[in-house]
Amino acid sequence: MTWRETRARIREDRERLCAYLDADGGGRTVPLWMTPSFQAVVLQRLSHHFYAGGNRLLGRFFWHMNLMLTGADISMICDIGGGFLLPVPIAIVLVTGRIGRNCTVWPQSGIGGGMRASADIGGGPGLPVLGDGVELGWGAFIMGPVRVGNGARIGALSIVVRDVPDGGEVMPGERQMPRGS
């Protein structure tokens, strides 16, 4: 990943966060660069940039800085599309190979490997792949080598262990059967 690509994604992240904060109606009381949401995403971008460029030590440094400063544990292997939004970055654990553009992850959520660690669907061995515009609700988890389609919504406290189609919804108590399938 080039520095130009990294900066372009950070610009998209900033624009999406500004739009979110403006729509929230609360206004901004501090500069954007001081918000934990923006810090978490920028530190992840730096971590991934250095990791992908072969400087794993510096990538690991930014990964740990992110964890200490914001409470977000976002692995340096995560390749996240632009427009990534973490409204509240506390207690987020993301270990995945690929997340699409304009995704939103709410607090206490996680994405990571599962029992079938040898299966690789494009995100890395045992890791999920998320499409564009996915929203992961409070306390929701995506585990194992599953695909989550574009525009899918994973409800609060849901656990996803099977593929979710484009535009699908997974809500708690549905036994992980996406709507529309």
C-alpha cells in the first residue's frame, strides 16, 4: 500500500466522520484530530501502511499505540477500505484480512478467525471478508472464514458464523439466518 493510497483513505475516513458528527447534531467541541474515533482509524492506517510495506516493527508500534490510546485493537493485517467509521472505538477487536469501503463498527464488537483456520476465502487463513457498507452493531461478532455481503447489517449482540448475502440482516435470536435468503 502506497503512502498516497493511505492518505486518500484517511481523507475519506475524515469526511465520513465529519458527516456523522454533523448529522448527530451535537456539534464538534474539540478538533477532529483529538477525537478517539479519528485517532483509532489513523493509527490503524499507519499500522497497515508500514506492515504492508515490510516494516513490521513500525507497524506493530502503531498497532500498540492504537490499543493504548483509544482502546481499539485493530490488527495491522487489516486492509480496510476508505470511509471507515468507528463512532466509539472502545473495546473493538478486528483481526481480519479485508473490510470494504464505508463500513461502520460499533463498540464491543469483534471480527476474527474461527475453528476452520485452514480455510482462506480471501482475507487470510480462517479470517472473514466484509463487503462495502457493512454495519456491525454493538457487541456483534463475525467469526471464521465467512463472507459478509455489501450493505449487510449485523445487529447488536449477534454472532455470525455463516455467510451473509448482500443486503442481508442478522439479528439476535434468529439463529444466524440472514433475512432475504
